[in-house]
Amino acid sequence: MLNDLKDLPEEEFLQWIESSIRNKENILGEGYHGAAYLYEGHGYRLVVKTPLGSGVLRWFRLIQLRQEYEVYLKLTGIEGVPACYGLLQGQYLLIAYIDGESLRTAEVNDHQYYMQKYLQLIKNIHLRDVAHGDMKRKENLLVVGGKEPCVIDFGVAVIRKQGFHPLNRYLFNLAKAIDYNAYVKHKYRRDYTNISEEDKQYLNNTLTERVSRWVKRTIFPFIRKA
């Protein structure tokens, strides 16, 4: 089912997807969870995400993709989150392509304005009971029009469940803390000596992040030398 894509012939679109996967064409990016393809046609520019592999690995990736679809459903209408057009045949996630540049390489016209909007975007996402959990990667933050933030790739996002779910609540709060830590990191460009009093409330390095930094400082250099 193609939500709000009435001018896009479904059979033709499916053939394009299957051909792109088979011939390894139109690839926008690949990661642990699968691959993303860029479709341009019939007046649309879409990102098509699909799990790769076979057997148990594909099954696991498919579960993650379907959870990402649930995330997009909860975030419908939030400015700064790409629109989602459905989960075609239960395995192809359709997302609007955002014409922006990664925060890693983009020139931001007004850094203060961008960060202010980015912080509000984080709060809006959390208000929908979703925590991204991977915003420290600059590739997951886009700069649109040189000034507006957009968050992409909710593959590891956590949805806060209703009722008594201690593990889920822990993971959700952990992901929330990581989101806010990402905001501070990007705003101050890793220079934590001049953090404002207002922003100090958002900095709370989690045990997971401290362990990750320790591994990068100690284990990774040793592996590269080996």
C-alpha cells in the first residue's frame, strides 16, 4: 500500500525496487540494518529502505525495519522528520528524500539558530514517546537550506511503551540522554569548557557512552597496531 502516493504505479515501482536490489543500482547507502535506494520518478524522490541478507539475519533486520516504520508513524507531522509513505509489502520502507547535507560537511549559516531548532526537534520527538539514540553521528543530522535541522535514520530508535516495562523504560531514558548529549556535543563542537548554565542540564554522559569512549581510546588503537 502506497500512502499518499496516488500517482506512483505500484507494480512498476516494485519492479524498480527489485531491479535495483538485483543489479545493485540506485544505492544511496548501506549499513548494518540493510540498504537504502533513491527513487526518482513520477514527480517523487523517495528513499527505499530494505533489509538485506537471508535467513535469521534478514528476519532480524526485517523486525528492525518494521519497528522503524512504527517510529515514523508516531512522528508523523513533526517538522524536521522526513515523511513516511508506508511499508510496501511489509519489507520496503518508503521515506521522503530530504535535499539536505550532512552536518559533518555542511556550512550552517547561523549555528545558534540551527542548534536552537535542533534542541526543539529533539524535544518534539521525545514528546511522541520516541528517542533516536544515534544522533551523535553527524550523518544522521541534515542541514536543509543552510539553516534548518532534519533528523534521519531511526533504525535504533526506542519507542516508550505504555504500562510497566522496566527494561523498555531504561532503554528509552538511556536513548533520551544520548540524544541530549548529542545536542551538547554538536553545539559546542566537543569543547565542553564553555557550556552555558542552561545547556548543562542536557549533558549527562551515560555509562554506555563512557565505556564506548574508553574502548575507542584503548582497544581500537591496539587493534590497529596489531
